[in-house]
Amino acid sequence: MKLLSTLIIFAASMLVAAQDITPADVLLPGFPTIPLKLIPEYVKLYNICQDSNINGTYVAVRYGDNDYTTFKYNQCYPYAIDGNEAEMAVFCKSVTCYSNPNPDCTGGAVPPVPVPLVAKLFLVNVADFVQLLGQGATCQQNGIPPPL
């Protein structure tokens, strides 16, 4: 088992060698690990989020195949833009979010329950589940520290 762990970390290090984050940031003990095939996209989105010059940027999102954007605190984060659904999101800061029934984040929170998300978390839209959550979200900064 230790050999397998070493091989996985080695493979991940080869994929992210030239990036700003390390395999230890991606393969966190006690935290859901990222499938190896998603590590390059995770690293890209994480770095886009971290490198954003916009104060308060907390997430980078890929819509469709190749449309990348970031969102800052209290900005509406629609789950689809121009017919392209959010396919993957990586949070570089911890936030508390409220899902909204409309893509412009109007209509109140549905459900009216805050959802805390920690930094370094990634979300992948499998089977278009994002549409079941609503049409958009607004997120505010919180004090939850990222995983070690």
C-alpha cells in the first residue's frame, strides 16, 4: 500500500511539476482525492483563481470545454453561461454559499441554508447535477481554514 501511495504521489508530481501547487496540496490525507485524470485541470483552475488580480476572487470555473472565468465574493456565480454549464470549479478561498433559483441569483436562496465550502475544494458537474441545485449562487467569505 505504501508503494502504491508513493507511485500516486510521484505521478501527481510529474503532472504538476511546473505549477504553483504541489501534489501534497492535491492529494490531501483525510480529504477526497482528485482522480489523476483531473489533476491537470484542477491545477489550472486553482492557479487561475490564485493568480487573479481581482480582489476577493474565490473560485475559478470552466464552462463547456474551454471557457474559464473567476468569481469574487458576493458576485453572482451562474451555473451556466451562454448555454455552457459549469463543468468544473476549484475554490482557492473558503466561502459560504447560497444557491439561487435564477441564473442572475434572484429569487432568494433555495434551500435557505448556507453551504460552507473550504479552499482547495473542487466540484465536477457529473450528469448535469449542478442544475438540480438551482441556477446560480452567491458566496461570501468565511473563516474556515483550508485543509492542511
